[in-house]
Amino acid sequence: MIQIFGPGSLWLTGLLFFTAIFGRYVLFSLGFWWLFNVSMKQQFTHRAVQNRPRKPGQDWREIGWSVITSLIFTLMAVAVILAYNSGYGLIYTDFNAYPLVWYPFSILLVLFIHETYYYWLHRWMHRPGVYKLVHKTHHDSLTTSPWTAFSFHPTESTLQAIIIPLLTFVIPLHTSAIGIILVIMTISSAINHLNTEIYPHNFNTHWLGRWLIGATHHSLHHTQFRFNYGLYFTFWDKWMNTESPDFHRLFKEKTAKSGLGVRSEE
Ligand SMILES: [Zn+2]
Ligand SMILES: [Zn+2]
């Protein structure tokens, strides 16, 4: 058993994890914001999903909630490290510990379980008694931005933060696979809250694209509330008939003038 961090460096471990978790949020949110609102502003202005201006001070409120979310994620990470160092959990560091095919499969499996957990948690958080206490903070952002990606009430952050640490006790996961999953989670959340549709024309009907959530899909959740509950993928919304009836029309509208077509119909 390799000790990931020594027992005497708990505060240092926490500080490193907080820097990595909050830094990852800042890096991807800032990166996506800069790319589509500054660097390629001209090409993407017409792809803004919501044109309603954001509330004054919204960016800083979202960043403030994201600091608390990052602290909660850090506590979970430290708990997992402590458990690992005490010999609990199924995290592994040797690539040869399991057949190589397990590595990509374990990532897909965790994403599927995370999606399923979040979809049903999210539907529960929209129940009238729960919504105000737990989920309203995230919905304060009617017009989203990449900063909305981690903007949650601490109760919601905790509910979101427990699932992947729990999975490390039942599913063998390589340390780098966990890193990949966390990066996918951040990229997906930044894209979904970007408020600029970056996917190509017809991606909503593409064999792969139809299963991926993007800015238009998730923006409709923030404006309509009762549709599009998914996290990374659309399958639960499709299976449970909770995909917004406006999604395909709006996606087509937002990508109509795009030169990035999957099939060149225009
Ligand atoms: Zn919601
Ligand atoms: Zn959201």
C-alpha cells in the first residue's frame, strides 16, 4: 500500500486539494468564458442561448458559492485519502492491478452511475419543500455563465460531493481515472452553463451528440425548471420524458448560421 500523503501532512493535503479543486474550476470556467466571449466572440455572439442580462454581482456570488463547494469537495477528498492510507477503499495506483480494458470501462461506469444518481437527486431537489432549502441557490442564475458551474448551496454541494468518494469503496478505480472523471465533470459543467451553444449544427440528432448535454439543453433547465434534469447525458431525460419540448427547435435556431455543421445541409 503506497501512502498518498503522510499522516502528518493533513492540512497540507487539504490545501493542495483545495488549490487543485478550486483552481480546476477557475481554469476551465475562465478558459471557456475567454474562448467564447472574448477570443471567438464574433463567431459565437449569435449563439447566446439566453439574452436576458445577468443580475448585478451575479459572477461574484457564483464564485463565492463555488469557493464553499470547493471546500466541501476538499473535505471529501481528504476523507478518501485518509481511508486509503488506512487500507480502505478500492483505489489503485498500479495499472497492471486490473486488465487494461477495465480502465476505460471503469470511467464509463462511474459516469453512468453519477448521471443516474444526479438525475434522480435533481428531480428530488425540485420538489417544492426541498427546492427552496437546497437547490434555489443554483437557480438564482437564470442566465448562466461558466461561473455557475459550481454555484450550489452547501447542502446541495454535499449531496453532489458524496457519490464519487462512495464509489471508490465499491468500484476499483485507478488514481488517474478519478482525475479524468473530475476533469470531465468540470468541462461538462462549464460547457453546460456557458450560455453559448458551441456544438455544431445537427449535433442534437447526431448518433453521439444526441446523448450529450450542452449549453442550450441546460439553459432550458434554468429557464423552464421542469425539464432537462441531466448532468452529462440526455438519456434519463429521454427515457423519463422530461426533455424540454423546445430543445430541438431552440438548438436548431441557435446553430442555424453556424459553419460548423456535422452534415452540411445549409
Ligand atoms: Zn435544477
Ligand atoms: Zn445548472
